[in-house]
Amino acid sequence: MHAVVVRVTVHDFEAGLANLRSEVVPRVSQAPGFVAGYWLRPVDDQGLGVIVFESEEAARNVAEQVQASPDDAVTFESVEVREVVAHA
């Protein structure tokens, strides 16, 4: 398994949350190879998401889409693909 780790700066929490719930989560959860996704409440305007996929290829495909999705409510700081080495 591989995970997409997304770090954002949140400019407008309510607008970002609305977009996350109405657009991002439904789209990502329908992506091929999707396993699970977790988006964490921002701390000091810094948000974090971890989205797990069955394969590196599936994770990389979504990582490319995430970076191409601008939103005024958030600024993408980094998008990484990492191998999952353990889970419970």
C-alpha cells in the first residue's frame, strides 16, 4: 500500500471544509485502489491529509490530480507519495 500525504495552509476553514466534504472526499473515495482517507483539522492554519491506496500507481495518479486542483480556501504546500510500512 501507498499513501498520499497532503499538507495545506488553510485560509478559510469553513469554505475549505465545505469543498473537502462536497468535492474532494467523494472524488478521492471513488478513485481506483482507494483504501481509506483521513483529513485532519488544521493546527495554526496547517492542514494534513493522508489517503491510502492499494498501489503506488494509484497513489501517484491521485497525487497528480490533487496538485492540479486549486482552491482559494487552501494553498497546497506539499503532496507526497509514501509507502505504508505498517498499519493496524
